[in-house]
Amino acid sequence: MRMRAPAQRSAGAWLTAAALASFVAPVAVGAAVLKATLITPDDDPRMERSRLERAYLGHPGGPLSDGLEVALEEAKFELEAAGTEVALSTAPAASIAAARAAAVAAEKAGAAVLLTDLPADWTLAVADAVKLPVLNLGDASDRLRQQDCRARLFHLMPSERMRSDALAQTLVSRKWSKLLLLVGGSPQDALRTATAQASIKRYGLQVVATKPFKLSADPRERDLANPLLLTAGNSYDAVWVVDSDGEFARTLPYRTVLPRPVVGDGGLVALAWHAQFERYGAPQVSRRFAKAAKRPMTAHDWSAWMAGKTLTAVAIAAPKGPNAAWAQAIGKSALDGSKGTGLSFRAWDGQLRQPMLLTDGQGVIAQAPAEGVLHARNVLDTLGADAPEKLCPNAR
């Protein structure tokens, strides 16, 4: 066999490299960059070590930037192939004024999209300070989707109404129609109780009694959080507990007077995601996240991951931009959330329609919409406020 000279081999290798460079170069040179900024609380009480260690269902497990980074890392090949890029930055804010200032600064720096993991009032301040689309990753308040909605505000996190509708559908499907409602004493609990009652009414369930509970270090108030006293004196099929803090709800299952299931914020909980979901490619998603973040993937992380997928879809749909094209593409995005069906944003409130998972913390027990639930257009719209219930005055 005749061998080529070393010089000839080098020249051939150089030509091959040059050919590859000429193929790859157009993707990198002049690529449009979609800039996004995530605004988070500077000192977030949800991220305190003691709370993270408790790992209450429905509460964050860590910073949402983890989920965003995983999604963008997964999309690198697609973005390169489309000749575009997503650049993510983070801006911590210590107050509502600081959050507003961070939003304005990001807009001036060329951001095309803002993402928030902020309280409701802070999120509204950000949305009102700029002319950019804002993706809400962390607040489930129904008022952000209803009376306090904004035309450029989109929601990856399921609303409280979506969670309570998912629970109500599950109860109906199991014929657990009579409910004992236990309610915490915080203002947030009061709002969420009203949402739960709306779902209970929507699906024809019956509340046999509503009782308040209170966790206290005062011995004189110990009975106010006694499960045996709270669950005595009534006949019911299930106990629905509203506990935004999570401590009381966790202790309630298996401690009721009657041997009945607990739902709501303890027992069976409706979430956007759980790391033990085992269908539609979900195990692979959870494993990739756990490998990158060194912790299990929570529902909040899934919302952040979906925000990253939204940014990717928008960048690919309009690879050359400009910002206005990216903003318009958000509401038209068709997304895969590894839940078995295509996901999209509702036109009337900016909410990402999605199935919900019912979990006891050990695994996924059921999904909602429940089997047999029907809708004239999209069965996912049985979760959360439907178009006829629209309270959002802003057109999209």
C-alpha cells in the first residue's frame, strides 16, 4: 500500500478543517442573541436552609436559575443549528423598588424578555416598568391571571385555581364528595381557601364543615392544632387542608379521627411536577436536572425549565429577532413539557395550560384533567379560570 507523505497528510487535514469551518462559521458569525434577565429576591425566605431541608410539597427546592440553565444547556444544538443564541443573566432585588429598577436596567441593556421569581406585587411592578414580555415563574396568585393581569405577563407556574381544580376533579373521580375543610390563619391561606371553595363549587362537592387551625408555642393554644379535635364531630369522605406554610399539613395524614384521605397542602397534593413522575420522558428530565443541580427536581424547577424551553422556542421561531418578533412569538409557542400533551399559553390570561400531577410525595398517584372530564375546546382549560370566567381586562 502506498503511503502519503507527512506533508500531504497535513495539507489534507488542513483542507478538511477548513471545509468544516466554512460549514460551521455561518451559524456562529452574526448570530442573533436573545437576552433574558431573571429577577429574584435578594434575601428570599423560601431559600432558607431550614425550609429547604424540610422539602414541603409545593415549595421551592432551590434557586430557579438551575432549571433555566438545564433547559438552555439541552437546547444548545438546536440554537446553534438555527443560528441564534439565548443569553441569561440574573438580577437580585432587595425590595419592590429594586425589582423595578432592575427591570428598567435590563431593558436598557437590551434584554428581550424578563423572568421573575417574585411576590405578586413585585411582579406587577416589574411588568409595569417595562415594555417587555415578563415570564412569571414563581407566583401562583390568581389575581395575576385575573383582575391584576397584564397584556405582556405570562405564567409558567400553575395558578392556585389550577391546583384546586385538579384536586376537585380527583375527588369527584373517586366519589369523595363530602369534605372537611381545615384552614390556616394567614392572609394567604384566606385567599387560597376562597379559591378552593370556588373549585369545590365548580365540581359539585360539599363542605360539611370549615374549621380554623393555629400552630402556636403557647400551651393554652395547643388544642387549636390538635388533629383529633379538629377532625371530630363530622362525617366526611376527605379532609382538605389549606396551609401555605406547610408545617401543619405535613403532620395531618393518618392522624384524623376517621380513616380518611387528606388532600390540599398535605397528603395528596396537586403540583406541576414531581421527580417520581415516570411517563412521557419525565424520568430523563428529572435525572438531567438532578445531575446538574445535585438535588431533586421540584414543581418550581419544572416551571423554570419550561421558561428556558419557551426562550429557546421563541429564539428558534425568530432567529434574527428583533425583540418585537420574540415578544410576539411567546404567545404562539407550542411547547413540550414531558407531560404527554402539547402545552400553550391561554390567550385570555397568559397562563400556560398544562396537566397537573397528584402526588403524596412518594410517587405520582393520578393526573388531572381526570378521566371523563370534558371541555368544548381543550380539556386542559378545565384547570383554572376558563375563557367565560375571564376577568382580565387587557387584550393580548
